[in-house]
Amino acid sequence: MNLPKNSYKELRILIIVTIGVLLSFYLAGCTSSSESSEFPIGLFDCVECQSFTVRYSEDGTLIVYLRGFEYITGKWYVEGDIFHTGDSYCNDKDTMPASYKWHFDGEILTLRVIEDECPDRVSSLDSKPWKLIEEK
């Protein structure tokens, strides 16, 4: 196809603008996801352990259930992406010596240990996927 020199320049500009627009749509789609910046409230099932569930309540309390029966009680709070907790199994439930970095993708809650001196809690929480099964 033989086009005048000006047409090639205009065509290149059109192609560059089109690629820029498409790229901006793509990047906008990548950044808007179902990930939440608020800690999720509700009942979670331990995907890997299958016999534990935990309910995080709005008032900062938590209950861990073992095969449907109340097993551990505790408290929690969040500062940004840091989850703090304490419970009746590892320590006095009113102190919160454990801290984890949390991530929630809209379905799975993952906690990664920052500091926790309770090995049983670390083995139950650290990097384990917890699936949201009931909101609030």
C-alpha cells in the first residue's frame, strides 16, 4: 500500500495512541480487584485442617471451633495490614502478643507470622488459607 509520507506518520500516531489507551484499560483492570483493604468479618474454615473454623466478630472477639464445638476464645484488632491477636489457649485472651500480616482476596484469608511465641498458634495460622464461609 502506497500512502503519502504524512499518512504513515498519522498512522503511527494512531497506533501508538490506541496501544496507550488499551494498555491503560488493561492496567486499570489489574488494579481494581476483589481484594479488600478492610479485615473481613465472619466465619472462616481452615482449608488445610478441615476440623477448625474461626469466627471474627465486629466487636474484636474471636471464637475457634473444633468440629463445631467452641474450643478457644480470644480477641483481635487490626492496624493497617497487621493483625494482632491473643487467645485463651496460648495466653491470657486479653493480651495480644501475636502479630501477623494479613491478606484477603475476597474469598481466602491468609495470615503470615510477624511475631508469635506460641508454636501451636503459628502452626495453625501461618500461611494457611482460611476460606470465608459466612459473612458477619
